Amino acid sequence: MAAHPFRIAVPDETLADLHDRLARARLPAGLGGDGWGHGTNPDYLRALCDYWRETFDWRAAEARLNGFRQFTAEVDGLRLHFIHERGAGPSPVPIVLLHGWPDSFWRFSKLIPLLTDPAASGLAGAPSFDVVVPSLPGYGFSERVHKDGAAFQFGDLMHKLMTDVLGYDRYAVHGGDFGSMVAEQMARSHAGSVLALHLTDVPFFHTFQKPHDPSDAERDYFKRMDAFAQKEAAYAMIQSTKPMTLAPGLNDSPAGLAAWIVEKFQAWTDRDGDPEATISRDELLTNITLYWATQTIDSSFAPYYDVANAGPMRWMGEGLKGLAGGRKTVPAAFAIFPKDLVTPPRAWAERFFDVQRWTEMPSGGHFAALEEPERLARDIGEAIGDLAAQEAPRHRGAA
């Protein structure tokens, strides 16, 4: 399987159409005077759309993204897009970084240089990494899958990218949100290749089947999960049940797309509700424009639908894979950020993973790689460095 160099080049006509739609946007006045209490703040959205049309420079953002070495490769008949940045030094550790929703490979733009050359980034003594950042299928520049249930094969695709395309026998995996689900799939089904896991959450689908013997900490976690579902998870219910009722409006209206995505950054970051406190307006719009230019908001919903609509046979099969696989033989480290959606207790993670390290961070939210990149990079380095030092990777990778 060959990897082919790739550069982002959004057509001029796509950007012209975007500006025209923003100029003609019909924005609602709002339902009350409580800021973000009814959802996206109308005043903020108006200012964001004005900035997107009048000031935001996509070509500058595109050039920054193109500063990374990007490739595409066909894996099992599916075109995958990924960044592959070599680490400094003689024995960098291969690591694949897996994003979630509503972000993209862009989630790791601040983290990549901290991992590839930690000494130059002020993280003296930390190991360096060969960093691979794929766009999950149906996100960004990776091809979408036109069948239900594909999310359960994402782990196999990522494993083949690391081994068959890039030639790594052993590698580490970091993930959050849907990325943690894919990371678990990789550890479960390809334990012989996964050196270690580093996660920022426990995959959410485990709460679908609560244990008969929960600890007090787990009971509290389940209560908080239920409260989140009642107050904050309407987006997930829509994306899980009727995604193609929602998607046309977001695909047709950049203002609608911005409102749907930015509200999650406002709610899920650790900065008193200000979505721009640690993630700049230009960075937010880079992510939103990636969705707009690639028309992938609908396909980004697919994992929600796949997980929510998997039948008993699917879950039975996944359970058997878990029993037969090596998920609990792969050492796992967790970095828990306090303003993530719902933070789990260690006892819950230990039901599914061989937890060797548990770090509760002092600040940060759902988008830790963007909010707290230095803390996250240091934790990844400390968690994986000792293990990696014991077995240097046998291949540096092909691309």
C-alpha cells in the first residue's frame, strides 16, 4: 500500500460561494437575554460570521496546515488522509493521534511539534515521536463510508495504516472522544502491535451496559452521565437517530454549521464559557471551514448513528472480541481534564483497561490538545516514554 503526498487546495469558487452565503445569511434574533442559555449566542454568532466573511484568511490557515507533511493512502479500498511527521533523534516512538467530533485532524496542530521535537519546544528530556494524525473516515479529506456499521471497523483501518502503509511493527495510540473508541478497538484486536494507549476519556458506549456492582464513584459518574444526557446531549440524539434531517441545513448554511459546532467549543472548554479564551477565533474557523469545504458534516455523524443503532448481534460480537482480544493486556494511561463532558473515575476505566497511569489535570476540557497542549504532550511523553525505551521500533515508517 503506497502513500501519496497531499496538499490542501480549496478551490477559489468554494471560498467565493462561502462568502456569498455568509453575506446573505438570515440570522435569528434570539429567544432571550441569557447569552448561551438557549444555545449559540446570537450576538456571538453574528460577530463570528461577519469575521468569517470579512477578516478570516483561509489561505493563511491552509498554508499553516500544509506546513505538515500530508499524505493519502488507500486502505481496504478506502482513501485515508493523514499527517506523518518524523520525530527528532535516533529512535522516535511511533504514535497515532485519533480525533473525535466536532473537530478533525486539526485538533492536534499544536500538539504535533511538541511530540516530534520536544527539546525544541521546551520539553527537555521528553521522548520524541513519529506522529501520525489520520482524518477518520468521513471526516476532512478522508473518504466517507457508504454503509452502516463502518465505525466498528475504524480500528482495523487505522492499524493497517500504521503497519501495512507506514511499516511500523509497534506503535502507541492516543485518542479522545470517538478517537478513544477507535483506540480501544486497536488495542483489543491488535494488541501485539499496540505498545500503549493514552486516552483522555473512557469510551462512552460502555455506559450503555452498567455493571451490577458499581462503586460509589461509579454511581456518581452514572448520575452525572444521566444529567448530561438530559441537559446537553440532544445533539447526540439527533445525530444518532435522524442525522439526515439535520445535515442538509448545516451543509447548506455556513451560519448554521458554525452555530452547531461553535456551541460545543463554548460548552466543552475550560474557560468560563468563552470559546476563544484558549482557542482563537481563527482556529475555530479553520475547523469549521474544513467541514464546510469538504462537505463532511453529514458523514461526521455516521459514528453516532452506527453506535446507537447497532443491534444485539453487533454488541454480542463486540463483547466476544473484547473477551478474546488483548485490550486489557495493553498498558493504558489516562489524562483526565476537569471540564471534559463527564469525567470518569479510575475504577470505571479499570473495568476495561490495564490502567498503569492516571493523571487528573488541573485545567482543560474536551479539546485538551488545543487547550492544554504542553500538559498533554508532557503526559504522553512520561506515560509512553519508559515503555518505548524498552523496545525501540523496528521500522521508521515508509511515508
